[in-house]
Amino acid sequence: MQIKALLLSVAVAGALNVPLAAAERPGVPAGWSAAGQVGKQFEVGYDEQEGAVYLRSLGEPGEQLGGLTQTIDAKPYLRQTLMLSAEVKTEDPKVRAELFMRTVGAKPGAQGGESVNSGAGWNAGKEWTETKVQVGGMVDEQTRSLDFGLVLQGKGKVWIRNVRLVPLGPVVVQASNMPLHMAIDVAPSVGRPVNLTLRP
């Protein structure tokens, strides 16, 4: 009897085009900003089943970028080296995406007259994987802001949850630099990190 009831509910849901589980809810999490082609070639939202935020392509985005970012004031982290970590997974290991963090300073550099120090990493597949990213060197008096987030290029879907920004103290590390996130603009600084749980 229970099996019949279940089959009936599936049939009714299918006929009405209503998902059995909670639907994905499009929308950028509070305190975060959409970047790149989100809203055009990409969509951000919350997936209740995964307890995570998703970033996915719409249609055929080609080599376009979509991103979910946050920018914070660097002053609270003066003379600290920072590590960004998050759990991530993709619908396909071939999806081109990255977790990134970068510092922007006042010293002259290659990026529009500013110095940019970046780190990015990706080693996730179809199962949840913790990914960690660091930038080379410490936050110094010349560092204005810290940017971090998730970027997707081209077709695919990626999920992210359990974001953490961890001060490591006055240690020096080598940055793992990748070009993908450097082409994406980020929002103005909002102060300290907010809503790292990525709730809607």
C-alpha cells in the first residue's frame, strides 16, 4: 500500500511538474556578490538537498566567466597570512572552476596600477572535497582589500559550502597562481567576512 502511495505521489508530481524535494532557489547569498556573466550566462542559487550554493552555466556560455565573490577590508588581517578553505564538488570533474583568493594593494603593479597577489586551487570531482587556497606573503600596510570566492568558466555546475577564512599568523607561503579568476571584477569592500555559511 505504501509503495502504491509513493508511486502515485511520483506520478502526480510529474504531471504537475512539481519536484518531490525542495527546489533549487536562484539568488545570490546575503553579503556576497555575483560577478562576471551571472544573470546572463550563469546562475547562482541555493540547493536545499546539498545544503550548498550552486553556480551553473545557462545555455552555451563558451569561454565566459561566472563568479560568486566577497571583498573585505585588509586592515584586520595586517601581518597575517590567510588561508581560504571550502568544500566543493562538480557535476563533472572536467568542469573548469576554481576557488580563489587575492590581495589588492596600492603599490604599482600589472593590474591597472595596483599590485595583485593571488592564489587559486581546484582538485574536486563529483564528491565533496575540501579545497584550500593561500596567497604568497603576508597582508602588509599596502594591502587595501582581500577578494575571495568561486569562479566557473564555460559549461558546467559546481557546488560550494562550509567556507572558512583562516589567519595563519606571520608565515610566508608560495602562492599558487592561475589566470582564470584574474579576469573577473569584484565588488567594493564590505569590511569583515559575512555569511560564510552561504545561507540565502
